[in-house]
Amino acid sequence: MTHWYRSYAPSWLQRWWQPQAPHRPINPFRSIRPGPDIANAGSSAVLGVQRVDLCLADNHDEHHTSHFYAAAAKEALIVRRGEPFRLRIYFNRDYSPSKDAISFIFSVTDDSKPNPGHGTLTALVPHDGIDYLGDPLEWGAGIESHEGQILTVLVKPPATCSVTEWRLDIDTKLLGDGSRSYQLPLPIYVLFNPWCPDDQVYMEDRDQRKEYVMHDTTLIWRGSYNRLRPSVWKIGQFERHVLECSLKVLGTVGRIPPAYRGDPVRVARALSALVNSVDDDGVLLGNWTEDFSGGIAPTKWTGSVEILQQFYKTQKSVKFAQCWNFSGVLATIARALGIPARIITCYSSAHDTQASLTVDVFIDANNKKLEAETTDSIWNYHVWNEVWMQRPDLGIGQFGAYDGWQVVDATPQEASDNMYRVGPASVLAVKHGEILRPFDCGFVYSEVNADKLYWRYNGPAQPLKLLRKDTLAIGHLISTKAVLKWEREDITDSYKYAERSEEERSYMLKALKQSRHAFSRYYLNDNFNEVEFSMELKDDIKVGENFSVVLKVNNKSNERIHQASGQLNCDAVLYTGVGAQEVKIMGFELDLKPNSSEFVRMEVTFFEYFEKLSSQAAFQISAACRVKDTDYDYYAQDDFRVRKPDIKLQIGDGDNASIVSMQEIDVILRLANPLPIPLHKGLFTVEGPGIDQPLKFKIPEVPVGGTAAATFKYVPPYAGRGTMIAKFSAKELDDVDGYKHYEIEPRPGDVLQPNGSHRSSNIIRRRTDVIP
């Protein structure tokens, strides 16, 4: 029988191969235990491979993959493309270069017909020496040393290698007398390499690589633009089965052919689709209601690990998710694969359903928003991802290459090429209004820089009346976690020029001219009223407290007295700006003297809003006003959120406590009840390093003014930096969290390996990284 790959081999290499017996079935996930290789009859003199030392510790350290669970458990060889890895081969007799031929056959494991032309099959003959291992875009192999029966070689995958699971067969031949083949028992995972200048995802800055590839915990900003709220998310890219799941979904859910899994643009676009379940039964099922029966509420997830482990086990979409969950999981998969990724929050983010580059709100004659006609919306915040890569597919534009950060968004909002996905969209292209650049730059441009338009709708046979434009409503405080700091970095200026600046308006007009939507053309040709209205909302109201809505109305006329009538509305909404439930409405009439200002105040009490409050405590405040004896109408909306308390975590005796690896220490959780009513059926959930499954502590009741508390014993698993995450939910209060960062000292006598310090690297090191 001839091996399946023989027919694909180069002709010069086929001359060395002879027909031979088929491979024995070998479980690729068993531990390495050497066994006899496969030989054809009468070839006892042929060089045979007894075992292969994968040099796991050295290779994983050199390729920055030692933190993966599969690496620590010795379940796979995990390397990054574009850099060599070492193999030490033990033969059954001395290796003789003059009569023994050796070749390495690499093939993609899940490709039924691997092909050299597709880059999924390659045959390598190692040359003598390792000074030059070939072109960066080609496979290469060289002999590092030869001592009797031991041959040490370096193998270099190309910088464009498919990112997937590979299989290795080692073929040996005695010139003129038969051949043998040995299949490596363990899989080889090849990942993207942001350390390699020849890789399309190369990231030069060392600190950025630490943050965007190696860090396994991050911050996600939520809340509203006037009340920013950071929450911790466990990325967990190194945890058990996360890498295996990340590699597998590229083929099973993303349906990327093996030949294209080395293209980060194609991989990123697939990730934005496969993380949601709309088209392909992907990882997460979205749910923007308040009914989460049959699954877990989005606010209760603390990280990606449990989600991906569940999906890997069941192959069924995990219930439920909202935008920050989708983003957290995409960041995990991207970092696991080796693509630098970060999580982005845009406050007051537009969802433009009509590609008009505007958010259009339709109001009836009674100043009520027409829900059916108003398909656009503004989310209190929206969370997506940026991934780092070169974009050779976009060429060179007016402002240079489109390399760098690219937007990808897995939240299913609108279809792109018949699938619910967004990106990768060049941030540079978005900033300059190049909305026709692939992929989905127009949608992202609207998210961060659309203008908000209010239209009076009087019926299908009546013309629309433009009530007001708001050029400042969209795209506030675009945020991400700062590099190596637990604080917010504002990146708004990477997406847009300063509001009201000449550049911002000129690029908005450029984008509008590229849009073919009727609303865009109407907007371009319309003259707008200039009247000053503003709403004033305190931005630090705690849940449980009353709050006020204040509308300021300014008469700019020097002569005329105006009479105005209108109403203030307070609605409880989802953070997406939809699903409104009326909390309170108040009408008013004003006599506006020339050059004067009047104030309208509406008080909203806790007991008025509590029963209608969503889990994320979001409100939509609107004001409508009509000036008598004129044709002028005003309508405006604003977002508002009440602040929830933080869980306090105490490890040991307090901030100065000594936390030592593998030594037990007490942890205390505390949460003060902020409501004027008792809390019932409370539950703390805790995750952190060394906690295999989330800990749960039930709190039956917390009285008014009382404090919920729980304590447990904790054993830090390693020396390094740790982050503990806590969540709390009760019948009356949900989506409360807290976190604490801490340093774990090594045990006396433990010494870190000389390749680096946990303090300087800021990367969590497992217990296996310290030696006595």
C-alpha cells in the first residue's frame, strides 16, 4: 500500500519512497510512548525512529505557549509560525548521512485531501546546518546536531502557515533498500505569531503583546456615557480546552477551508460570525429580553472559559449572551490563536438599520415615538473587538496603509454578505469616512459618528418634517483597557475627529455623499433650526435613590415672548435603547421671555421606577416641546443610569496581607444593601486563579441597611499576579460585581526560572514554572 500523501509529493522526493505497510491506528491524544515504526517487508536495515523528544519545555518557552493547559499537561506541541522549533529524534541505530535519507511530512489533520498547492501538505528534507532555514514564507528544516543514534533538527513553519492542528510523519529510507514511517503520537498546533516580523499579525511593541496576547484577564466598560462602569472579564485563553475549541471552530462552525486558516483577515471575519448563533449554530445565543429561563443571564457570566468549555463539550450554542459576552469570547479565541485583540466600548453607539449614516427617530403628533417606524436605535453602550493585523487586501490609500487595528463585531445586528457579522473594518478607514472599504466600514462609521435626526410623522400621505438634528449624540468615550494598567484608555480620536471640528464635518459629508439612502440625501439638502434645549441629569445617582430630570429651555430672541408646551418622559429601557416601559410622564407650559432661560423639573422616586427597572438599570429620558404661533417643534432623548454598588473583596488581613503560593488564606466578600427594601435569594459567585469551578454562596436575605457577606478558604496556585472576580444577584438587585488584583509571592525556597520574573512580565505563571 502506498501512503495517501505519496501522490502529492514532489517528484524528487518520491524517488526515495517505496510501497510499505499502512500506519497502525494511533490515538493522537495519548501520551508519548515510543513504539516501533512502520516498515515495509525486508527492511530491517532501514533506519527506524524509536521515539521523538518534542523538547516541549524549550519549544513552548521559545514560542510563548507554555501557559496553555495542553502545553503544561504535555498533550500537544504548541508553536507559532515563522519561528523554528526543535525535535530530537532517537533512532534504532546510528544515523549515517551518506546512506540514510529522512523526510518530514506535515499535513493538516482535518483536511481529507491535503495538497501542497493549498499549503496543507508539505514534505521536508532537512539540510545540514541551521544558519538558514529558507525563505520566511516557506517551510524549512535543518540538522542542528548529530550524535550517533540521536539527530536534533530545527523545523520552521512559514509565516503564512495555516493556523490549525497538524500531523507529522517521519519517513526514513535506506538508499536502495526499503523505507519506514513513524507517526508522531501528539498533535502539533501552529498559531499566529505576533512576535515574528514576517507574520501578518506582527506587533512590534513588547508591552502591547503582553496586554493583547498574553494577559488572560481584562476590563470591559459598561453603563452609560454619564456613568461609566468597568467590570472584569476572565479571558482565559490558556485554560483547558479553550485552545482546542478555538482551533476546531474555525473549520466546524466558521467553515474556513484549511488552506485559508493562515489568513488573519479571513479568520477575523469568520470569528465575527461563528461567535454568534444566528447563521451557523455558533458559540453564543443572544437574548435581549429580560427572560433568561433555560439558560444563564448575560449579566451572570464572569468570563469566556465556562462558555467555551461548555460549547466544546456539547457543540450547542450556549445560552445567553449580549454584546459584551460576544466580545469577551471573541477576544479569547483571537488571543488563543495568536491574533492580538482588545475589547472596545462605544457609549451612545448607533445601530443604523438602513445604511443612511443617520439615526432616524419618528415622532407622532402627540409627541410619542413611533416604535414600528423607528428601526434605528442608540445603545447606551455597545461592545466590540479590535484585532491587530496588516491589510494588504486594501492596498494603500490617501492616508497610507490600512494596517493596525481592525474592528470585528460578533453581536448579531445586521447581515453582511448574508451572514450576521461585522468586519474586519480598518479603524483608519472609518475615521476618514471611507465607508465603502471592506468590510462593513459604513456600519462601523454609523456606530461611532452618525447624526441623530428627529422627524415628525403625520401619516403615509404627509411629508416628513425634520424637527431637529443632533450631531453630538453618537460615539462618546470610546474605551478600552490601558496597556499594562487597570484603568481606561480613551481611543475616541482613533475613530473620529473632534466633534464640531472642520475635519469631522467634512468626513461626515464625504460619507453621506457615498450613501445612496433617501434620508441621507434629504439630510444633506435641509436647513436646520438653531434652538437651544438641554437636559440636565446628575451622573452619580445610586440605585435605591430618587432622581430628577431637568429640562433647560433658552429663548434666544431679543424681542419676542414665546409660549411653549410639552412633556417630559422617563422610560425604563434595555441598554440597547429598546423595550421601553413608561415610568413617569409630566406635561408643562412655559412663558419664555426674551433672552431668558426656564427650567422644568420632574422628580422620579425609587418606588416609581423600581418595578420597571431592567437588570442594567437604564433609563431613556425624552423631552418634547412645541412653540406656539410658530412651526417649530423640539424633541430630544438622553440616556441615564443609576449606579449599582461594588462588591468588596478582602484577601487575608487586608491590602497589606502576604499572599503566598500554595498557602491557604481567608477571603471575605461584602456587599451593602443599597435599596430601601430587603434583598431576597442572594447569591455570590466567585472566580479566580486556582478556582476550577465558580464558587457559589447563597444569602437568603439582606435587611435594609444590612450587608451580605461570605467567606472561604483560598489556596493561590502559583506565584505571580492574580485577579479575583465576584458577582452578586438577588431577586431585587442584579448585575452587581467586584474584583481585586493581588500579587502572589513564591513559597520560601521556590525560585522562578531564569527566563524572566513574574513581576516584570506581568504574565500569570503556573506552579510548574517554579522550581525548588
